[in-house]
Amino acid sequence: MKKVLLITYYFPPCGGIGVLRCLKIAKYLRQFGWEPIIYTAENAHYPSYDYGNLKDIPEGIEILRQPIIEPYTFYKKFTKQAPNANANNALVATEGKRDWKHRLSVWIRSNFFIPDARALWIRPSVRFLTDYLAKNKVDALFSDGPPHTNTLIAALLKEKTGIKWLADFQDPWTQVDYYQRLSLTSWADAKHRKLEQKAFSLADKTTIVSPTWKKDLESIGAKNVSVLLWGYDEDDFANLQPTYDNKLTITHAGLLGDDRNPRCLFEAVAELATEIGSDFLQAIEIQLIGQVDTTVKQTYEKLGIANLVQFIPQMERKEALQKVANSQILLLLLNQADNAMGRIPGKLFEYLAVQRPVICLGQPQSDVDKILQHTHAGHTFGYDNKTALKEQIRVYYQQFKQNGHLQHQTKNLENYTNKHLTAQVAAWLEELV
């Protein structure tokens, strides 16, 4: 059986959505003739932990771990955050004020940790893996970024060894939305772009999560680019037994940053509460599961609907999926950013798997909107289209009052499973070697 070295920072016991990309590929690769070998961090500062993910690690798989030095402990002490605070998402979501300490920390991270906060892991990883590859035959490399520290490790290994390399992008590098939030000097920006071009030139194949982002990468020099969607694992949903909430719950699961503040949704709910009255107030509930930026909380508090919003701290994925499956409506929020047309969040496919109606805030005719239309899963509304959004919630409310829950069936899901997508990865690896 051929062997592929998967280079990934995120790996169990890491929680969150980012860990699933490589984990699910590793889970199914053996079925398609490839033995995965994992390289990951030994003492990583993960944003969350989920020991339920351990079940997906293939039995007997070789896992290589090397220590990593990360700046988050110092950052939390400097900004006087709790030791267990989630600092990994500080660029997009904070639960306090963005004071001068936060801004200085972002400036230091932007200009001294390139390509990202895991940059100190690059050199020791390349040394370790160069030695490992000299003694152990591996047929291909697969890296998963961000963090694009993974991408650079693979690029340098490709340069040293000549082993074929598939560079996977969950998010772009310089085209990602939060790149604009970095406090970059011209020197740091130039270095990012130079390293990105080096990766493009060395990669034998590049994959990315959406058709629009594929075109974006190609426009700046990436070659042999294909789309590799996130997908969902059927095993994760096989034992879920939905017991629909007895309220008209609108549920968002995952990180909710200030660039996805659903103000128009909160305003629509507030107006419907006034127009319909106590029946609507007793029926409706908005559930926010995970880390929520303080500006989002301020928005619904100012509108006077805080009593309709249930904030649920981050939980293990199995519990979160059950919450999602029980919900009446699922909320998908796309970043209000220049590259939003191509953003396809991993949670979309989990939403599809539980077959509940989806309200998406983003741009109509985006890649997400096309998938929602193809699967009959829901509707997309612009952040400025409160009127249409409000009427859709009114329709859902009327259906809920009539039937006690929303009746919905999603279609055309067969090409979105992790097993199906891993078969494609294996085929690309075969082409390379």
C-alpha cells in the first residue's frame, strides 16, 4: 500500500471544525489504497478540545508528533485573559474590548510570526521530517492549511526531497478575509506573498474548498487546482435521534465573529415580536452555540431581545450535532468580506446532513447559495435584505404553529460525504505518483 504523509497542526484531541479536514481523510484513505502517516504538534494550544474525535483515528496508524512553541500563553497574560481563554480566534472574535494591548499583540503577530502564530514550528519540523523521510519511504505529501505553517513545512520538504506534494487549502493565504485584519508592514506583506508564490511553484497539485476560491487562487499563480469540498461523515449522524425542539429554534453553531453579526436577523425577530405579539415571543428562540463576539451580544441586547437569545458555550461536537439536529431552523452566516462568494463553511455540510431548513445570510448566487439550491436545503438572504428574511421567518412561524415542527427534506447529498471526497483525494494522489 502506498504511503502519504499528512502534515496537519489540527489533530485529535483538538476540537472545532478545522480538525475534521485531515482526520476524515485519514479515516477513509486505507479503503482507497493509501496508508496515512500523520505529522502533528505534540503540545499544541488548541482553541478547544474534543476527545470524541479520537474514535476516527484509524487503528494502528503512525502518528509523528513534535513540540511546538506558540505565543498564546504570553498573549493571554499580556491581555489579562484567563489561562483557558480561547485566544486563537482573537482576530475575528473577542469577548472583551479591543484595547491597545490587543492591537499591539495583533501587530506583533502580523509582522513577526509569518505566515501565522505557529511559525516557530517550521524549522524544527523540517529538520525532523527530513531525517524521517531519509529513513522511511513515503510516496506523497499532503499538507492542510491554514495554519499555512503546514503549507511551508511541506513546501520545504518538497524542495529538499522531491516527493510529490498535494497542497490543500481550507482557507486561502493572502486572499483570506482576515488577512486584511492583520497590521502588516509592507515588508511583512511582501514576505507573505513571496512565500505563498513559493508554495504555488513547488506544489504538484493544489486543492481548495470552493469553485470561486479555485479561480481566485489560479488568478495569482496557483497551478493544477481542484475543488475539494468539506463534506460530512455519515458515521457522525447515524445514531442521532432528532427530538425537535418545542420552540421555533433558530440555531447557529460555531464561531460567530463581528464580521458575521446577524443584525438583520435580530431586527426581523424584534419587529415580528412587536407585530405578532406574545404568541411569537413564546414560540421563538435563537440559540448561539460557541464563541460569540461581544459586538454580537451588544446588538441583540440593544434591540431588547436578549431574553429570546440562548447563549450556549462551546461543547463537544457530538452534543453540538444533537442540538443542531433538534433545532427547527439552522443559521449559516457568511463573512461580510470581499471573498464571501467563495466561502463554504464546513458546518454547511453538517447542516445538510441533519436535513433541517437553513437560513443563510450572505450573497445570493454565492457557492453556498448554489449548494443550498441544489440540495433544496434553504434560502440565502443578503445582510441588507431584512424584509425578505423577516417574511421567511414569518412563514416558518406559521408552519410551526400549524404542525408543531417544520417539515423538511434535503436532497442530492450523495456527493458530499467524506468517504466520497476521500476517494477523490486518493485518485489525485495516484495521478501524482
